[in-house]
Amino acid sequence: MSMQEILLRFIAGGTAVVLISALGRLKYELISGLFVLFPAVTLVSFYFLGQSAGSETVGKVALFSIYAVPTPIAFLLAFYFLQQRLPVTWALFWGVLAWLVAALVLVVLNTKFFHIT
């Protein structure tokens, strides 16, 4: 990974975090909720992957990314329901655990049945 790529990922990720936080504080929860899912890091990653590995590789990664859509849904559902009952840090912990379980299930399913990549 080049220094340019690292810097661009850092700027994209940091900008997204700052904008989401600012929008949330300004009571624009809907826009903030949409922006949380803006693919800033994915956009930068796909760009550099396409440049270094070519369109066939980035196409395979994009296809598996579509297949992996249930993982952030698992995180969001776990976090949403648990944040009402637990401190935010614990809800985040359990949300990440839900993401990991969903990711593991998808990897196993892909290995045994789908063979996407």
C-alpha cells in the first residue's frame, strides 16, 4: 500500500466521521444515518485495488461485497436493539460480534456452496 493510498484512506475515513458527528449534533439524524453508509472507504479501496490489481480483481471483490451486505445489517440490528438496553460501548461491542458471526457464516457458506471468489 502506497503512502498516497494510506493518506487518501485516512482523509476519506476521517472526513466521514467528522461529517457524521456534526450532522448528528445538528439534529439531522436522517441525513447522518444515510451518510454513515456512504461508501467513502469502499470508494477509495476499489479505486486503488482497480489501479493495482485490475478490473477483474476489483469486480470479484465488488461481487463478494454485494454478497456480504448482510454483515452490516447484522451489526446495525444488534446495535439498534441493544443500545436501548445497554451502554453504547457495550451495544457497539455486541454489534461488532454480530458482524463477525454474520461474516463467519457467509465465509463458511461461500466456501461450502457458492464459491464466489
